[in-house]
Amino acid sequence: MTAAAGTACCPAPVAFDVESPVEVGGRRFGCGTAAAAAGNAVSAWFGEAKEAALLSRTLESQSPGTSTTPVAATVLSPSRKKVRIVAFDSLRFLLVTYIVIGHFIGMSSPSLFVWRAFTQINVMVGAFFALSGYVAAYTNTENAAHEPSAKLLETPKTLWILQKVSTYYPLHVFFLVIFSPIFIYPDVYFNGWATAAANGLLAVTLTQAWFPMHAEVWNAPAWFLSALTFATVALPFALPIFARQTKAQLRRSLAFLFLVGLLPKLGYCYDLDGWGLLEGAMNPKDHPNLLSWNMQRFSPWYA
């Protein structure tokens, strides 16, 4: 069926009588417009009122006799509308719950088993990076197509990066200002004004994650934002490449990136014989090489 079928139903460019019946597919409908008749027919045939409404809007926007797009193809074509993945909310809750427990479980004098089971928070933080990457790819690529979104391509890369960073950077600065006496006083007292100023610069510019032994200066959890900012800067350059890849190419890219991230960790475990170390349950001073450990868990390349 095409728009031409609509002109057969309601011929002549005159006002349509919404009460006059028309027969489509053996059923009678009110013929207000060709779109209404076709929409009702599709609704009866497929039992999908939502698809019929979509068909009606499509045909109403076209002049009679000018379209040759099949009705079924219009109705049944894959939707490119993005939907909210609500399951991610539950996943974030579970990850945050584990991380919070891992930070405070030591206060409850747990058993050794529970202590080891709930203090491996670095693994869960890595899951947050994976989740953030998936959401960024999902929202900046076209649904049901191997191509980046038009907004990603049309927005200047610098502006795109600033838009993303601005969603969390003002709040980061706000907390630095509010708690600055707590951050500055002990830093100056133990390290002096020069070191405190350098640490403050790292914290304000979100570059602390690049310095393994200073990744947790001032607001310690902000190292995550430092590493996330690096990933955000890389995304507008990397996403268009990944968006155009097929499933097979994406699997190869995933395997390559996984190995690139895994090799330094294997070297770290092999050189320090750290296969059985549970870093989250260890006193940092007891670690065989704190610098190597911090590089694996804080550096934007490996986090």
C-alpha cells in the first residue's frame, strides 16, 4: 500500500468527509484522511495501535500521490529512539554499596573472610569505568546503525569535552572550596607551603591521577574524576572509530585493549610475586612496592 492508495480511497483534492466510510482490507473505516484509513487498517491487521499512530503521522506529513514508500516498511522499520537502561541504576546501587562497605567495614571488627571479601574496592571502581564507557558509547552513537551520532560529529571536540566535564567539575571545585581549611592546614603543617600549593594545583586541575604517590591529595576520591577526565578527552576522537566497526571488529578491539591493560598488571604480579596479595586488605606500608600498586589502581592508563 502506498500514499496512492489513499487517493483512491479519498480522490480529488477537496475537503474530506470524516463520516464517509471506506473499506480497506475487508474492513470499514471513517475516511477523514488517507492516513487515518491506512492507520486503522494496520491497527486491525497487526493489533498495534502505537504503530498505527506512527503510520498516521508519517502519511499526514506527505502530499497525496508523491510518496512511494511501502506502508509496512514505514511501520516495521527499526526504531532509532534511545531508551533509558534502568537496569544500570540497580547496578550502580550494588557497586556503590560494596564500595561504601569496603571503606567502613574495618570499624565493625569483621572476620578475616569478610574483611577480605569486602575490601577489594578497586575491582568495583573498575566496573564504574566500564559502565561509564558503555553509557557514553550508547548515547553518542546511532541506534541500529554503525555510525556516530550527528551531535557528536557536528559539535567541536573541545566544546563536547567541556560540556561533559562541566557536569561534575563545578561540584568538585565547590567541595574543594568548602573543605579547603581541612585540606590546606594539615598539608602545610606536615609538608610546607610549597608542597601544599603544588598539591592544590593537582587537585584543582584534576591531574592528580597521573602522579601515583599523590593521586589522593586533598579530596582523595577525586582521583576517579581525574582519570575520568582523561577518558572524556579521548572519547570524541575514539568513538567515531568504534561506532563504525562491525561486531567482529569490535571484539578484536576489545581483546586488544583488554590485553594492553592486563599486561602491566601481570608484570606487576610477576615481579613482586603478588599473585596472592589482597591489596584492599593490606596496610599500604606493608606493600612490597607502593608506587607500582598506585600506578595500577590510579593511573588513567590502567585504572
